[in-house]
Amino acid sequence: MTEPASADCEVIRDVIGQPINAISSLAFIAVALVLARRRPVLAAASGAVGLGSVLFHGPMPAWAEWAHDTSLAMLALALMLEAKPGLWLGGSAVIAALFAVAPRSAEVTTAVLAVVAVVVVVRRSARALIPVLPLLGIGVVFAVLSRTGAPLCDPASLLQGHAAWHVLGAAALWVWARSEESTEPVAETDHR
């Protein structure tokens, strides 16, 4: 063990920086695999979040924060532009370039994109969010109460609140995608 992370509590180790947080990031890759056939843009974004987070918490190469931050913005874009894959891909490339040359813009840019994505999702299908809210709410509580220095932070514990946030966030994405599909209007069949 070396030191607790500056924000997400788990001790940073030598080989695999934060193994619990890295492993829990695989939940987003699992969601990507489940969504791949029916929702390819959302699946690609979820897979990117999983990979970016594994890199950020696991081997921690110098560019891992860029990969992590870019993937989060890509997910927000996917929620807005899922029906327009070319626009999503182009927007993702622009975000990747922006974050490479201006890394400090990542936090504000991603926050703005997330707010816009929430508005778009609510306008498109507010009912689909109902089953997601408890997952996100519990995830946020875990994330806040288990940050470094917070009451539930135990850097050496196998139970990491940030890891719970990963799993609950991925579950929320999957539940939302399924719920949105089930709340879409059913096309009427022509019975001639």
C-alpha cells in the first residue's frame, strides 16, 4: 500500500493502482456487451467508460485521466445523440481532441454535457427514468460518503464506495436502456 487516492478513497498500490475500483469498472463493459446488438452507440459509450475507468483505476498510465474523462463525455453525448451515430462519433472526436489540448476543460465540459443529456433524456422518456433514480440516488450517496476523508472511507477495505458507484451507475444505464425500450410506443401493424 502506498497512499489513499485524492478523491475516491481506495489506496493506490504499485502494480494495479486501485484493484477494487478497477474491477468494478468492468460493470460498464458488461453493460456494453448486453446492449451491443440493440443499442450500438450506447454500448460503445458504455464500453469506453468501462475501459477508461479500468485504465484510470488500474494500471494508471499517464494518459488514463484523459481516457477516463473523454469516455464520460462520450457517454453524455451518446445519451443525446444515440439516434445519430455519425454526429456522436464526430462529437466524441472533438471532445477527445479538446481534452487532449485543454485537460482542465474536461470537468466543466462533461458537467454541461451531462446536464444537457439529462434534459434530452427526460424530454424523450421521463417514465424510463423512474426505475433508474433509486440506483443513481444510492450510488451518489455511496460516492459522496466514501470519498477520501468522508465518514465511510476506509482506504484498505475491500468494500469501496466508489466501486459501488461504478456498479450502480452501470446498472442504472442498463435499466434505463431497457426501460426506455419498454416505454416506447408500439407501432401499429397494418392488417390488410
